[in-house]
Amino acid sequence: MRALIQRVNGGRVSVAGDPLAEIDMGLVILLGVASTDSEAQAQYLAEKIANLRIFEAEDGKMNRSLLDVGGAAIVVSQFTLYADTQKGRRPSFVHAAPSEIAEPLVDRFAALLSEQGIPTQQGQFGAHMLVEIANDGPVTIWLEKD
């Protein structure tokens, strides 16, 4: 499972002009699921992300977590995080999980993040989404759990 997390001052997800999710300060999490992933990876990443100290403290250092700052999260399923570009010019997505595996794991990850105490919203699985990210810093971090 791969997560590309972005610290944001604001984030929004819409489908066909209809808003699905919107937050102020927090994280927009682009989440990719591999065909070999299970709930164990989702649990690890949810706990790690909730407690990752990437928000600034009073001294200007990144020493506060999403829980510490009372931020929220938007989880967006993104199979393209498993793009393989080693051969040719068109990415292959053979390592991305099929939707019957990925969708329940994305939902479970979002639920686990919520259970950590993070107000969590989601995009729409499989939809063409417009994801608006006001990246703060910018702070963008790649996490992966095989």
C-alpha cells in the first residue's frame, strides 16, 4: 500500500462539479492499493499518518501530528501510484489491486484513520475526480508498507 500525503491549508474533491469532500487544515492522502495488500498495511499506514509529526510547532519545527493540530483528512483512491514505467511510454498498472480488492481496503483505511481520531472524508472510488490541494509548505511525503 502506498500513500502520498500532502499537508494542506485546504483540500476539496468533486465529481462532475458536485462536491464530495472538503477540509481546511489537514492532509490530502492519495492512496494506492497493491493486489497483495491486506488490512495489515492499512492499519500500519493509518496509525503512522495520524501520528506523523509534519505540522509546525511554536518553534517553527515540524513536531506536531495531525492529531495534535486537530486537522482533518481526505482519502482519495489512486491506482496510478502503482504505475510501472520501466518499459515503453505507457504506464502499466499490473501491480495495482483490482477494484474488488482495492475499494474495501481504501474504505477500511479511511475507517481506521477515523478510529485514530481524525475526521476523515473520502473521494469516490473509481470516479473521475477533481482534487484541489492547497499544499502547505509544500510538504509532501511518500509512505509505503509492503
